[in-house]
Amino acid sequence: MEQFYVLSVFDAIGLFVAYVFVISLRLYPRLYHRKYARHFRHDYAPHVSMFIPCKGVDEDFEGNLRAFLRNHYPKARLFFIVENQRDAAYPMLRQYLKDAENAHLVVAGLAKTCGQKNHNLLQGIKASEERADVYLFLDALTTLSTQQFYDLIRPLSHPKITAAVGFR
């Protein structure tokens, strides 16, 4: 005996919405580059300060650290920020950054008036002496490809755009 499955209207709508969502994730990068990116200056090359708060070490930390240091953008200064020297990330950061020209290690100290991560970022900005055109706040758990980096800063070349986010 054959069995038939009947979808309700709501099941069909749900499947259609899921399908459209998956397709949009795949098509968005192409659509962005064809339609929107052409409005931005491709020669835009601001001075960038990248702030990376660190806490502890996981299995990807060393690889991410190397990726940040291989950054191919010549006008970038990196600021790795820890709460204190007892943080597990501190010795590894100190070792990797000792020969890095544009990378700095900031010990922020304990937060008193805000959350620790915000405090760390504020101390990183202080250490940068606020000389950059663009501030880029990153997470130590992720890295950016060169293309993602440029996709993030190029919209700032448009006079009406003052902030950009990397979250899709």
C-alpha cells in the first residue's frame, strides 16, 4: 500500500522561506560586489587601528594570531589587549609580537566602571594614541581574509557612511 505525505500550506511556506534564506546567503556576496561595492572607492587606503581583545588560549588562538600578523594591509596597526600578565594569552602574544613592527601588546588592567571587554577596548584606543582614520574591532576567535578586510573598510570611503559591520 502506498503512503502519501501531504504538506499543509504552512509547511510549504516554511520550506519556501528556508529555501529563500539559503539561496540569499549564497547569492549575497555576488550581489554585494555587483551592485553595492561599485559605489565605493577601490583606492581608499586609510590608516587602520585593529583592536583585538584576548582572554585565554584555545586550540585556534595561535593560528589566528599568525593570521592577524600576516595582515597584508600596510597601513594597519594591531593592538592585542589582555586584562593582565597572568592571562594565558599574554606569554604567547609577547613571544609573537616581540619582532612585529606594527603590532602592540596592551595590558588593560581590571575594569572598574564597565565590562572587562569594553574596558580592554578603551585601553587599546588610548594606547593607539588615536592616530588612525579607521578603528576596527575584532575578536581573537576569528580572522579576516584580505578580501573581507577590504569589503569591511571600503564602504567608509562613501561620505555618508560612518560605520561598517562585518556581520552579514
